[in-house]
Amino acid sequence: MKAKDFKQARKDLGLTQRKLAGELGLSKKNGDVYIRKVENNRCDPSGLLITGFSNYGLLKEIEVIILDDSITNAKKIELILGILLKLNK
């Protein structure tokens, strides 16, 4: 994942650098500094960061599906299963 893609994905989720760091369980003291360095191409993201960030995005997709009352339960299950298959890759 390139720095600009990482930053755009974070913004698409509506997260600040500090909020993303907190959601991923990074240090409260300097987790946002690490995110900033990754976004500014001053350091490479760890594999764990990329995986955690990707999974966070997928879980947010699931949350949106669950909360959408216009989607039938059968369709919700189908959509969520599709997302869960992404997690196994």
C-alpha cells in the first residue's frame, strides 16, 4: 500500500491520524506520529499495520450493512459472507 493510498483510505473512513492510531491499538503517546510518518513516506508501514488497517475497513463495511434497514437479512448475510471471505485472503 502506497503512502497516498493509505492516507486516502484513512480519510475515506473519516478518521483522523490520532483516531486511526487509537482504533488500531497503537500507542496513545505517539501512534499518530507513526501514522503521519507512513503517510508522508518517511517510513514504511509494518505488515501488521497494513493488515489491521485493511481489516478495520472491512469491519466498518460490515457495520454499515448491519445498520442498513433497507437490506433484507438474507442479503445482509450474503454481503457479510463476501466480506469475510476477503479477510481470509
